[in-house]
Amino acid sequence: MTLTTDETRQWLLEFSKRIQEQKQYLSDLDQAIGDGDHGSNMARGVTAVEDMIKDDSLTKPSEVMKKAAMAMISKVGGASGPLYGSAFLDMSKIIDEESLPEVVEAGLNAIKKRGKAELEDKTMVDMWGPVVEALKTDTLTQAFIEETMEATKPLKAKKGRASYLNERSIGHLDPGAVSSGYLFIAMIEEVGKND
Amino acid sequence: MKKIINDSSRVVDEMIEGFCFAHQELVKKIDDYRVIVSRDIENQVGLVSGGGSGHEPAHAGFVGEGMLSAAVCGEVFSSPTPDQVLEGIKASDNGQGVLLVVKNYTGDVLNFDMAKELAEMEDIAVETVLVDDDIAVEDSTYTAGKRGVAGTIFVHKILGAYARQGKTLKELKELGDDLVGRIKTIGVALTAATVPEVGKPGFNLKADELEYGVGIHGEPGYLRETLKTSKDIAKELVEKLSQSFTFKEDGQYGVLVNGLGATPLMEQYVFLNDVKKELAESNMQIAYTKVGNYMTSLDMAGLSLTIIEFSGTTEIAALNEEVTTPSWG
């Protein structure tokens, strides 16, 4: 089943709400293994997403998702901007025709391609990958997402800023995997609600 | 922090305004974007570079006839976003495509890569040449692999000349990739840079200390020592560079001594004189020399030494060609 325009919009608005609530926490996570700006960068991005997708003239999920992509691309900066931007952009290309597992998988593939990262490199991929698998088997729950966030803790970073710390990156959650986790918790809450 | 600024969050915008006023006959700013474009967009492949600000005159100072078509300015020490780079690409394209010259930092690579994809969606052909000339360390704070530093200006100048000669996008990409492999740089810092919005130096060196291999954003280098003479610093840097080259007696090389922001030209010339003596022992031929502040790190004291191994006289001619830019000189 495909998403409706309203579901797509509500999903992203809920994502925005959660990011803004957790802004400080995300920056604190980033402080440990990066440069400490993931929360403020993401908050700036989702605020722009909110502004862009409120527009009532958007009548297709793809239009909403593409607007969100452009907001993330132009407002987040750093590495997260192009990574979220690429994911949303590629999701927008199939969201009108395909169902959720395929849409999220398109996002996963875009992130892997852009960031040249694989599973267990301690990146966003370590959230998106397991979520795609869980969606395919219809086993995605909030508890699963929270466990998946925790599962990034023992990993050693191989990509991104944290990779520079090497062994020292072990023992911290990956901020990008956590912010992505909020995207999927928002998705569980808002998509398919009216079934 | 002692700086001649107003609001630390506005330094990039105010700098761009001043820069475009000073060089209004050569460049202009695209409205609503931090993109500086040459007034003289020729009928050739466009050449676009950029990155975080704080490295002036790189990159906007190299916009003009014979070098860059456009430069995209990010916040201090952070990459411009893809929509900004896309504007630079669109302004530089006249149907023959655009070559991006990107320094190897994760943020820059991702943002320029995304911009490339957005441009391709608008049917503009784009290729990228990635510069990773800093041999000091592998993998650092903002980089997977080696960092891109002062050697980038050789890439701007040589590819700028080739683009003006009418080389195609594909040819420029191949020439650029080959060129980058023959450019190596290593730096030394005496003091750290202070990012205006941070307000304090990025790292601390004692009054009598220097650090070899520091990056242009203050990334850690490979060795801290008590302050040395210019002669000893030249010996260390040349020694380090010579490990990355096999200096050939009949080979032709170019040398760039680049000030990092707070080191006087006097010291840069003193240092060049010592580099010349060190290199003389390798019997190599120095066919090109350049000295000055070209890829700075705000107010960092120190300098970098770049050596390029020329593939032939065409590259030397390309470096010597006249250009009309604010800062090549």
C-alpha cells in the first residue's frame, strides 16, 4: 500500500517535533564522537522542512518528500545534510507508486551510495538497514528501533568524523543512527494510522 | 579574541560584500547565495571550486578569466551546502559542462557530490577532481584519506589554463586526476587559528613550540617540537616530501611556499631560501616558484611547502600564463 500525501506530511512533522525535542541530546551524543553540532544542524533542517511542507498546494507524497529533501539539503550542512537530502530525494522518486519497505530501502541505498558506508561502520546505515529488514518482515516496533540505536554503541566507527577516533568511538551511540531512529518512530506513529 | 569584525555570525557575508566591491570589475555575487562568479564567463568548460571560508584568498580570489568561473563560500571552516554549489555550477555552465575542484574533506565531498547529482538532474554534465595533496597524515578530524590544502591552487591555475585552451570536460577530468597525484604538501604551525564564532584558538602550542603537519582547520599534525630555525624546518619538510617523490635529476619541479595567515612574507622568503638549498642537494631542477598567502587558515602562524612534479613544459607554461583574477598575482 502506498502512502497518502497527508500521512507523508504528518510523518515528517512528527519527525521534526521529535528532533526539536531531542536537539540537545543529539548534540551531546555528537560531542562525544564528532563536533557536537548534529542536534542544532538537524533542528535547523527540520524547521525548514516544516515551513516547506505546510504548503497546501502539495498534492502528492512525492512533492512533500522532495520539498523535505531540498530543505534538508540547503539547511542542515555538514555530512548529515547531503545524507538525509539524498535519502529523501530518492524516496520521493518512488513514494507515489511503491509501498513503505521499498521507499525506505531507496533511502537506505541513497545513503550507502552517498556516504560509501556499509552496515556496522557506525553510521546512519546501522539504523536504516535493520529498519528496512524489519519493514519487509512486518516486525518494526518502537522497541526494535530503540534496540537498534543501542546496538550502535559497541561499534567502531569506520566512516565520518567519528572514524578519526577509531577505538575511542566505541561505547557511544551514533548520533546519525539516533536521529534516523526518530524518523522511523515518527513513521510508526503517523503512517497507516487510519487503517 | 582580537579581531576586526562586527558580528561573528556575519563575517562571511560581510567579507563577500567587501570582496565583491573591491573586485567589482572582475567578479559579482549571485543574489541570495554565497557564490562569487566571474564577469567573464567564456565559451569553455566551467571550473568551480569552493569550501569553507577562512582560507582567503582561496577560493574566490582565483575567480576570473583563465582560472575559476565561480567559487562557493561556506561558513568558516565548513562546507557550503549543495544548493549553493548548484548555483555556482549553473552560473558557470554554458553547455560544455562544469568541472568541480574539491578539497578532500568529508563534508565538502558529500555536499559537492550531491550538488553534482542535482546539476545532472538539470542536464548539466559535471565531473569532480578531488585534491588530497597533504601528505602529513592519513585520516584526520574532517577527512578520510589525505587532506586537500595549498596544492589546490596549482590545480586551479593549470586546469584553468587548459579550460581556456578549450579542453573538454572529460579531458580536464583526466588531466586533473593525473595532476593531483603529482602535487604534495606539508605544513608547519607556530600558533593556532581562532574561528570567530568559537572565540579561542583551535589548539594550544607553547610559546616556543611548533607542530609539523597541522591541517588548515587546525587538525593535529605528526610531531611537536621546540621551535627550530628556518633551515631546520626546511630540512624536515623537504625530507618528509622527498619520501613521497622520487626526485629525478632531469625532472622538473615547482615549489609553492604558502603562508597560513599570520606569517610575514619576510619569513616565507627566508624559508624559501632554505628550501632552495635543501632541494639543491637532490640535483632537481626547480622550474617554477611561488611565495605568498594563497591558502590560509585565518590567523594561524606557519606555512606550508608544496612541491609539484611537472609532467612536461605544458604545465609550467600553464602556471606562467597571464590571468585576470583578484589574487593570483
